[in-house]
Amino acid sequence: MTTVSKNEYYTAVVSDYTHEGMGVVKVDNYPVFIPDVLKGEEIELKVVKANKKFGFGRLINVNTASKNRVTPPCEYYYQCGGCQIQTMNYEEQKQFKKTVADKSINHMAKLDKEINDTVSMDVPMYYRNKSQIPVKLKDGKIEMGFYRPRSHDIVDIDHCLIQKGIHNQLMVFIKEELNREKVSVYDEAVHQGLLRHVIIRSNSDDSEVQIAFVTNGKKNIFQNINDRIIENFPSVTSIVQNINTEQTNVIFGDKTNILKGKEYITDTILGKTFKVRVRSFYQVNHEQTEKLYKKAIETAELKGDETIIDTYCGIGTIGLGAADKAGKIIGIESIESAVEDAKENAQLNGVHNAEYHLGKSEDVMTRLTAEGVEPDVVFVDPPRKGCHPEFLEALAEVQPEKIVYISCNPSTLQRDLKYLNQHGYEVSPVTPVDMFPQTKHVEACVLLQRKRR
């Protein structure tokens, strides 16, 4: 029975981090999790919640600071929920992410694999090429920003350190324009009002920028605002309206109308050009995406004649990046618009050895192998929830020579690696990639090789 009580004060040393970047202290062997503290620091804390097995605390004072502690560079850091680890310098952030991967792969899955150093970003700021900004009306004034942690309250901001500079400029400009035009704003409590979100997306050199207004209904009242955006920001080549009339937390609806310019922007990854539409899945950090995809393709050690199945392929980015080094690319995706985009992107790049199939990866892959397709390599890049159990079963059944797994969630990665390891695959060293500096999130890349019988 713990003697630790809520609202009591304690002094302790931070011994570890949680996967969310909180510090762990032990008070009489009872773990308490505290945000914004660093490993090795002696701190004073107040327990704010005490469960049976663990508690949560609030930092009162740092008695002995870590040499890796920094003052958060963002003025909104302690209110906004977008970043979680800005009190760590970048060296500590990279080490934290390596440790998260290590705990998942070696402590949880007990795979006993080497974890490479985190692939870092040259300047770990101003990288997000996509900003999804909620809009709210407060005291008669339109606010734009990001949500406070665990709430739907908006922190009204003028500058975000992890979104690109052009996004910050546009965010401030659009907010002023929305207030000037007194645009109707959506209220989720009563499901009334028009504007729900503003989405800003840009390509790698900011030569093409897209604005999307997500609205509760078809009404278009943005003509004056759009004209002024184009006048002041010539790099804005696409303004669209996405219609979402559902009572939901999902941002996008099914229908998108073009208001100005094109319905897409174009960007390049690994020398290939891609059309990116408002609802396309596209990695948010261009510099790190290039490093991640390069690593994934190098890991596959392609000889030039392989058949690659690119599962969860989205708009075709990684498969098309590997197309010059392979015999054939077969992409599989369950979202119809993404399949059409992937086909279009293959055509755009003059890639003739790629084909795309609509459906669940497990169904299409099983059907293709029954028809005689023998994949040498399967690329796997699933969403945060990891691979569907049926897909893992299908992979184990198909038994490609190599599987290259890209993950955005170490905890589902370890689960899937453990399964594949038990079903005939040797796991190579894991490489964490810092796709999201200043936040708790970590991407990873790993090769699985079929065991010799």
C-alpha cells in the first residue's frame, strides 16, 4: 500500500522518461509522472493525482538542473498541447527518442536488437509543411491556434515554432481577414456556424502553397479574403473549400471545391514529383522524409529486378521513390482517391513499372500471390494503430524475402515485429528518425529478413 498522497509535496530524482516525454520519479518505490522535467534532476513536486499503481505530479521547483535543460523557446509552450519536450535540448530529445524505441523493441517485445542513433534534423524548427488550425469565436473575436492539452479550448497564437514561416505569416493574415469580414464560425456545441478549420499546406521550397477552408455547409463567403490572400502571397497557388457537415472530430468532409487556382500543389521527394491534394496523406517534414525514405530503400538492398509490394501506399511516395531501383512496384491502398493520385503520380514521373490496386492490403496481397505474383520485398508503412492482424497473417503466409517496416508508433511496431519474428523473420537493428522535433513522436525504420530454414 502506497504512502504517497494527493496534494502532498515530495523531493525526488528523475530516473527515467515515459514514452510521452514525462519524467518518472519514485517516491517510496511508487512511480509519479511529471511533465517538463529531465532525467537526473532533483526536483520538488506536488502529487496531483494518485492511482493505485502510479500517480501524476506537478513540478514545483528544480533543485538540481540537468545540463540538457533549456528554457522552452516557444512562448505558448506551457499552454499549447502541440509540443511536449521543449525543455530538453536537442541532444536530449534525440536520446529520449532512441530510448523510447529501445524500450518498445527490447523491453516490451524482448527482441534484444540494436537501436541506432536517432536520425536528426539539421535545424529542428519550422518544419511542418501542413498546419491544421481550428477556428473559434470568443467574446466576438475569431481565434486561431492549437488546442490546450486534453481539451477543445484554443490557445490563440500568432507564431508556431514548428510550422513553416509562410504558415505563420498566412495564419496571422487570414485571422485578421476573417475578423475584418466577420466570417461565421462553427460552434461544435450547437452544430451551427460556417468555418471549422483553416488548413495550410506548402511544398519544400514554399513556391506552392495551398489554403483549405473547412466549412459546415456549401456557402462560400471567402471571395474578398481569397483575393487579398493571392494579392499578398503570390506563392498561394491553390485555395479550396472542403465541406464537412457532420457532428464529428474528423476534420475533413468528402467534398472539396476549388475556389482559386488548382486543386493540388506539387512537391518532390527523392527526385520524384507528387501532386498533393488537401486530403492526401503526405509526411509533414520534408527534410526528414527524404532521410527516412532513403534509409528504407537502402535497407532493402535492391538489385534492380525485384518485385516490390508497397502496402498502405497512399499517393505512392515511397514506392515511386524506389521505382528506378526495382523491376516492378505494386501499390495497395484502401482509399480510392489515393489510388487515383498514385496512378497520376506514376504517370507524372514517367514511371511505367508501377501499378496500383484498391482494397485492403491483406486481401489484395493474398489475391495477387494466388494469381502468381511473388514479391521479393514488401514495404509496410501503416497508420499509428499499426498493421491489422489479418495483414500480418497474410504477410506471414506470403513470406516475402524482405519486409521494410516504417512506423510512426514504436508501441505498435514492437507488437508487429514480435509477431513477424515468431513467424519466420529476423529483425535487423532499428533506426529511429526524428520526424517531429520538439514533440514526443518518433518514426522508425527496420528491415525484416526471412529466416533460412
